[in-house]
Amino acid sequence: MTDSPLSTDLVDACVPLAADSPVYAVRHQRDKVAVATQGSYAALFDPALSGPPLVERLLAAHAIARSAGSTALQAHYRAQLDALAPLSAAQQAAADGAAVESLAAFGEGPRLEAVLAFTRTLTDRPVEGDRAALLTLPAAGLTTAEVVALAQLIAFVAYQVRVVAGLQALAALGGDAVAPVAAEESAPFVHPANLPPPGEPLRINGFTSEVLGWKSWLPVLDLTQATAEQVRVLDTSHPKARSSDYYLLLVQQPRILQERATVFNAIMYAPGGLSRAERELASAVVSRINGCVYCASVHAQRFEQLARRNDVIAQVFTDPETAGTNARERAIVHLSIELTRDPAGFGAAQLLAARAAGLSNLEILDALHAVAIFAWANRLMLNLGEPVVGG
């Protein structure tokens, strides 16, 4: 492996993880995730990408890492900015999040101001990245392909921040000795009388488990104009990708979409480790916290299909802070909330309940990955379009 920043595993370097460490070993049990995470980074920061100029991408990434409190990633993106070109005092101030007046030093003040304003909104308050916020980007001169690349980059770095924070916490937790955990209850499950049976929609606090569609706010790809690469990526991404606004929008950056699909599938469907239903539970919790109605609906449905119950989903929709029908679910819910809200404050203490509830290092890693991938997924769904009733 070379010393190129695009080929050296950035997550391993930022945690940092030595090749002989237990957490390195467990991370690379999910090597497809690790490889596709690095592949996503390489695609998004490729100087040849037909997206925003590399300096804009690096400034956006630096702003996200800074806002999220990720010291290691902030240092990395700052070093990449410095390597690209020495920054003036005004440029350094802009990179460090100073007043937007200093952005004129880059020569494209209004455009860069729009890019960084959108970046800050998606980083800190993704639910506020509405149609009006998105359309500031085309108004500032970005093409649809550039907006797609920027949205993917912002969402990816939000994911990257949480993967690094989660692995740092797992390394600090230490060990992998899991004591047997006694069942909290031995009685058979009885579905709560106040809830509709699984398969019938829940509707609580603006969230639902009914089937929703999704409509893009930007022009989607005309299939008659698709390249061979775009068609290939669509056909390997999802069975209905050719008729989905989501995929027809994102495929305007096909390499990035391909890497993202690989990360997502490797996280959500890998055998062993955390159960599929528990991964769906973590995904629904993150979506509830971020206010992503579409993602919450999809993953509520999948949890119900796998677990054949909806009680914990109703709890998540009602009050995620108190959700969970047993210690294991409560630990997954709280881990998901804490890593979503405060990656900088996430440490070993936030994993103690998961360890006490019997989760192994691999199961904890799967939960951390599920949280992180929905930092990515929610930001795309919230900020590029909107849910619509009906699948």
C-alpha cells in the first residue's frame, strides 16, 4: 500500500488502530465495510471528480470534522488543504469557520459561502436542509452533478466521523469478554393491546411505518441519456433503481453511488454479529433522532418483518429516550442516540450498557456501523428530496 492519502486506510490511521490490536482485528472481520469506506473516501476526494473543486470539497470536510469535534479527521483534512496550496491568513480563518466575509479570499465568495452554509446545516441540523436550503446551491452556480457530489460528501464525512468515534470508544472499552446475561422475562410475548398488529401502519408523532415514496427536488437522470457505467451501477444498486428518483439522482455520480451501495449492503446484511432486526432497530432510532420520516418508515417496516412485532418501534416513535423492551434493546437504542447526537462525546462509557447486556465486540461494531450509515442515509433523504405517501 502506498503513502497516498487516498489509498492508506484513513479510519485505521485516525483511530488509530495498530494491525495487531483486537479492535483492528474485529474491524477487519467486516473488511468489506472497511474497504468500501476507504473506496468512498477515494472517490469523493479524487482530484479528477466531476464535482466541486477539490479545495471546496476539502473545506466542506474540514468544516464537518470541526463541527463534529473529530480532532483526528479535522487534522487530516486541514493537512490535505495545506498540501493542496498554502492558505493565506484569510483562507485559514475561513477553513476554521470564521465569518463568511473572509470567504472572498478564495475568489468565489458567494459560491463557497453557499457550499459551506449548506454543509453546516446538514452537519448540525440535517432536518433543516429543506428544499429552500438545497436550491441555494444551483442558485450559486453548482450543477446537479456537483450538488449530488457535495451532498454525498457531507453525508459520508458525517458517517466517517461516527465510525472513527465509535472505534475509538470500542478501543477504550477494551476486552471482549461477555458474561452470560439472564433473560429479563420468561413469559411469552403478548402484543400490546393499544397497538395495531405488525403489518398495519403505526402513526405516532409524525412518524409512520406505512410505505412511503420519495421525490427528488433536483432533476433526475433521463435513462435515454444514461452512460453504460450509469446503467451498470443502477442495475447493481437496487431492483427498482431504474424507476427510483433516489437512484436516478445519485447515479449522476456513479462511482460514489457504487461505493456507497457496497458500504450499505456490507453493514446491513453481513452474516453473524448483531441480528438483522437489531441493525434495523438502530437504523430506525437514528432516523427518528434526525427527523427522517422516510428512513424511519422503511426500517420500522423491516424491523417488524424480521422481529414480527412493533412494540419497540412504537416506543421509538413515541419517546426514543425510554425505548427498548429489554436491556439489550435499551443499550442499542441509547448507543444509537448518543453516537448520533454527540460523536465528540462518545466514549467507552456509552458502550458499558451494551457490554453489560451481552453484546460482543463484533455486535457492538455492527451497531456502530448501523448508526454511522444512517448518518449518511438520512442526510441524503432529508436534503435531496421529500417523502410522499404511497410506495
